[in-house]
Amino acid sequence: MSATESVPTEFAATEFAASDRVRRIRESPSSAAAHRVRELKAKGRRIVDFTVGEPDFDTPQHIKDAAIAAIVAGETKYTPVNGTPALRDAVRTRMLRSSGIRYEDTQITVGGGGKQILYLTFAATLNPGSEVIIPAPYWVSYPDMVLANDGTPVIVQTSAESGYKLTPESLRASITPRTRWVVINAPGNPTGAVYSAEEIAALAAVLEESPHVWVLTDEIYDEILFTDDRFIGFAVGAPTIRDRVFTVNGVSKSYAMTGWRLGYAVGDARLVAAINKLQSQSSSCPSSISQAAAVAALTGDQTFVRKSVAAYAERRNRAVELIGAVEGLRPVAPDGAFYLFVECAGLIGKRTAEGQLLKTDQDVTLFLLDTAGVAVIQGSAYGSEPFFRISFATSLEQLELGAAAIAEAVKGLS
């Protein structure tokens, strides 16, 4: 470059311009909400925080002991991209136990949390114009992951009548020649929806007509169920299209290991190889210590899982009772996960004591934060309005305190 040539603005030392990839996505709403709560608490505000989507329990001791033992034994080096042999075997055994399906090493990948694997799945398969069907309400990150990887999210609204689950009719109407994936999240965040064997079979029948469409099923909450029925994974319930089902899971939710960042997925060996190639050029491999801990989680004593699910069930029932008693609020009773999705249409159109009109669920959540000191996440972040989400992965005492504050604040509306 000659002395007379100018440096493009986006590369000038005094300027910064984010890439198109960054500009077309938003910050995670749940992360933003958690950050806002931390800021308010730092300023001395007492906040009942219902935004956090992680267990309030500590990681079980035998899992922490396995991590410590791995450190002492010097297991602190790089591992294979798709995980240690011990972890792959643990994943294979776990999936065989839960689904009856045996996956070979070439069909197993591990990553820095289920979130990374979801992202890499889209990175490995989407091109400009590729479409991904996402039922709403959805976990906040799905659409932005698709956008970040040059795809187009196709949002399909569900309803209370369908249990906030994708129906065969709406699935068929959404498929085009450009459709690459349909995302299924069950038990779902934020509704806790779980698909029955019959519902999975009906969706599979539609997908049999479209062999170019694959299923990305996020089953991270599969151990956290509140029904007497055993969880049925999509690959189990859809044997005719099993070769097009990619199942993502992890240890974060069931074993209170969110900070350990360890997820896994099973499915088509070609897709696994593509994901592994991307990971080899990005993060190399998940933490070796987290992998050792995950082996202990998947193969060790499962008492913690049973006890924590029993605690979540008690909290779920209490949260449904308390929030359901508040005029203008209608909670969706979840069949799994640890969230309560609350319809707040009864508050839209009301005014606060200061005269502010509540027009949207965002207005409702800000009202609850400012007036009740209760932090929740607006339903619009999940693609459905007017709702808000409560996480009941907290103590009964906090649930009762927060519900009472919400009830008192709502009484002041006119």
C-alpha cells in the first residue's frame, strides 16, 4: 500500500466495525437479564432472581472428586477432539441405557457444553439461504445461532391447544426445498413441553416425505421429568428417520455442572466428523478435567439426579399454585425442565401506580423488576408474547418470597 492510499474504515486503528455475522445477532437475553440483576444487586437492591437457567445445587461430591483425581494424576493435556476414550464409552453406555441405541465412536462428539455443539452443528451444515424450522416458544439462542451461521430461522408458533408443541400440520406447512433442520427441544425451555411417542411418530411421518430435512433434538433436560411416563427421545420414537436425527445432550442440567462446560451429541458419522473438524480449528477439545468429571457423572451413582428431580417437582407444584393465584397470570404447568412459562395477557393494558401503561411483556417484566424486585425474562425473548419465564431452580423460600412480591405489585395495577 502506498503512502497516499487510505486504510479502509473497518480496519483503521482508531475504529472498530463488527462483522456482519456479529451485527445480525443479539446478545443472549438470558445473559443480559442475569447481568442486569448483578448490576442491581451491586447497587444494593434486593432482587429475587428467577432468571437463572441452572441448578441451584452444588455438583455432587463424587464428580468433583473425580476431577481432582484427574488433576493429581496429570490428566491435564490435550485430548482427542471427540473426547477421551473413557468419555466416549460413558456416552455410549448412557445412550444405550436410555434409548436402547448403540452409537459407535465415529457417531459421538463432545464439546464445551451442549451449546457449543449446537452452534457447531449449524456451522457444519448451513449455507446462505438454508432454513431451520424452530417452534416457538424456543430457547433464546436457537435463532441467533442460525443467523450467525448464515442460515434463516423459520419460526413456527405453537399454541396452548397443542401443549406448545410442533404439530404435523404446521411442520408440513413450514418445509421448503431450502429446509435443512427442524429443531426439537424436549423437555422444552421455556415451556417444559414433552413429546409423546404418538406425537413423535406423527412428526416423523411428515419428515419421511422430506428426506432432505434433518432433526436436531436438544434433550439436555431429559432426566428432569414430572410425569410418570419415561422420556422418549426423538431418535427412539422415530426409527424410520433415525439416520437423520442428531441428538444433543450434556451434563450441565442433570448433574448441576453448568460451569464445567461439557456436552455431547450422537448421530450421523459424517456430521460428527464435520463438527470435529470445526472444533479442531477452534477450541481443540473440551477441558480434560471436565471430561473426567463427566465420566463420573454418567457412570457413577445417580442418587443426586433422583433427589434433585424430586426437589424440582415440589418447587414446580408450589410455583404453579402461587403464580396461578395471581390475578391476570396463567402459568403453563411444565412436564419437564425447571421453568414456568407464565401468560401475562391479563396485565397488558393496565397502568402502574405511576401511570405507566403496560403494553408488552417487556413492560411487565420491567414493572416486576422495578416494583416487586423480582427478575424474570420476557416471553418475547422466546418468540412468544405476552409471557414471562420463571426459573424455579431455586429454593422454596425464594419462590414464595418472589411470588408474594409479584402478587403485591400486581394488586397496585389499575
